Amino acid sequence: MAKNKPLVDVGVYYISTAINQAVPFLLLPVITMYLLPSDFGFINTFSALLVLATSVFNGLSVTINKSYYSKSREFNRLLIGNLYLILAMGTILIFLLSLALVIVFNVSFIPKPYFLAIPLIAFFFMSLEFLKNLFKTSKRTVAFAVLTFSEVMVNVSISLILVIGLSWHWQGRVVGIMLSMVIFGLVALFFLIIKEKIVFSFKAEVIREILRVGLPFIPLGLSVMVMRRSGVLFIDSSLGKVEAGLYGVAMSLATVILFLSVPFINTWVPYIYEKLSQSSSLTALYPLYHKMLLLSIGTCFLSLLFSLFSNQVLDLMTTKAFSQAARFIPWLAFGFCMWVMTALLTPFLVHFNRQKLIALIASGGAVVNLSLNYYLIRRYGSIGAAVSFFIANLLSALIMFATVRHIGKLPFPPSFRLLLNEVKGICK
């Protein structure tokens, strides 16, 4: 068992993260029997706004990965404490902005109480992410799995009770998400305090380190939100809740690419940071580069397979009211495939301290996506959002790949022998 611990770790990460990513997908067969496409319009609009809020903070947890292997235990305790201080200040600023939008512009995507609750839910979401990231980086796979499974079970249980048992419709699913985030965000914070993993002491040098590493990731987080969620908001505002709901259901189905790929990314990121910290030689990047290519090829094959059978999956997972969602799925599946490739490449640029390039590439992808959404949705209807999602992610992945290959002086085309060696290593 000890000999195969890395393989066991991958398996635990894979199963637990896959189930976590699969929650929207797995709930579809049940809640589509009780909800209408317009209900999914509200759910997906709420999710889009929540992702927008959390994307501002996504870069914060990257500092845990970067500092864990290279800094002292005391520094890392101060780091986590200062992460919470920055998170708290950011939450207050976003709440004030949300309040201004409600008062001045009378924002009406969703009812105002849910809209104003989003910054607080984002705080607890990030609190949970800090602990998950610490578990992943320190290779505490069992703790990560228990935390992930527990959050999923509470999320699903509350949602089903409210949607089916109490007939709360879309509000039941939204409240289920909110309550589970609050509960486990608090659990994460109390765990870090009890286990003395955190020190709340404002330190200017620690803040500077967090901002140096994390600030460039704000555009990356925002671009993920823009490319993944802006289509729902564009469709909602121009075509209504029904079309937004159909698009949102297709997005939930296409996330099968994520819940089958993200577990590998969760294993890959701590692994690559550890390996890169052990060697400064560019040639040491070659095996990592070929592992990344192999994972990308596997994800592309998975996307193709899922697209071919997407109609059957839609029939199996939903009711006839959602049959028109099928037209979005292939575009969204391959869009997620391109996002996976970008995520696999990002640690290389972090290692070379090229966070600004990450921000530039991400911002460019977001601008392309917004522009295409505006043009294609007006010209071709809601399918334009799916096409825009794919094109923006494709361009980001290609530019990221070319940048990493140039900076790391990596071979192209790649070595077939090294790719074959990686395949043999997996098969052993």
C-alpha cells in the first residue's frame, strides 16, 4: 500500500473531486422533474453571479501552493491568516458595490436578497477552498476526501429537501448552495484555528507576497467567469429565462468534462509545483511537458466521445422539456476541454514568475468572449453563446501553449518516445 500511495492519492482525489464537480450533473435527473427551464434560468443566473464574486479571490489560494514547499511553517501560518484578512476586506468592498448596484441601478437579475447575499457566500466558499488547497498541497488525501464528500452530501440533501419536500422551486436549489457554503466555510475556519494552522497578524511583507502572486490571477478568475457564465447572462437579458435555463442545463451536462478532468488537475498542480521547486534546469521540464500533453490528448478524446453521445445523455438525464439543450453540448464540451489544457499549463508560467502574462492571456480571452457573445447571440440566437465559449477557450489555450513552449524552450513537435514512455508508465 505504501509503495502505491501516489496511485492511491490520485484515486482518492479523482473520486472525491469528480463527485464534487458532478453535483449539478447528478442532480439533473431528479430536479428536472420538479423544475421548469425558467427555474434553471434563475439557478444559473445566481451561479453566474456567485462565480463572478469568487473569481475575484481565486488567485489567493495559489499562494498556498507556491509557498508551501519553499517557506517556513510559521510563514505559511501567517500567510493563511493574512489571506483571510484580504478576503474579509474584499468581501466588504464587493458587498458595498452590490448594494450600490441595487440602490442606484435597481439590478434585477435575481431577487435582491439573494443578490446581496452573494459576497458573503463567496467569503465562505473561499474559506473552504483555502482548507481544501492546504489538504491537497500537504497530500492529506483522506482529509480532503472526507471534507469534499461531506460538503457534497449536505449540499445535495438540503437542495432535495427544499426542492422536492417543501416545493421551493429554484429558491430551494439556491438556498441549498448557500447554506452548505456557509456551514463548511465556518468548519474550515474553525479547523484552521483549532489545528493552529493560522495566525491572524497583519504583516506587510506577507501581504505584499500575496498580492504579488495573487493579483495577476484576478483577471484569470474573472475570465473563467466571463467565458463560463457570461453566456447565461447575455441570453437571460436578451432572450429570457427559458433559453437561459436550456443553456444552463447544457452547461451542467457539459461539465462532465470537468468532473472527469479536474481531479487530474488537482493532483497535477501540487505535483508540478513540487517538481519545479526541486530543479531549475529547463530539461527537467520535458517529462512534465509530455505528461501535460498526454492529459490534454486524453481530455480531447473524452470530449469527442461525450459529444457523440450527448443526445442520449440528455434524454437519460432530463425530461422532454429540455430536449432543445442538445444543440449547445458539443460546443460547450470542447470549450471545457480547452479550459482544461489552459489549467494544466498555468503552473509553468507561475514557476517562471510570469503571472502578468497569465493575466494578459486571460483578459484577452474574456474580451474575445464578451465581443463574440454580443455579436453571435444577436445574430444567431442562444447557440452563439456556446460557439463564443468554445472559440474564446480555444484561443486562450493556443496562446498559453505557445507562450509556455517559448519560455521553457520546449520541443515542438513533442518527442514521440517520451510520450510513449508516459503511456507505458501509466499502464504499469
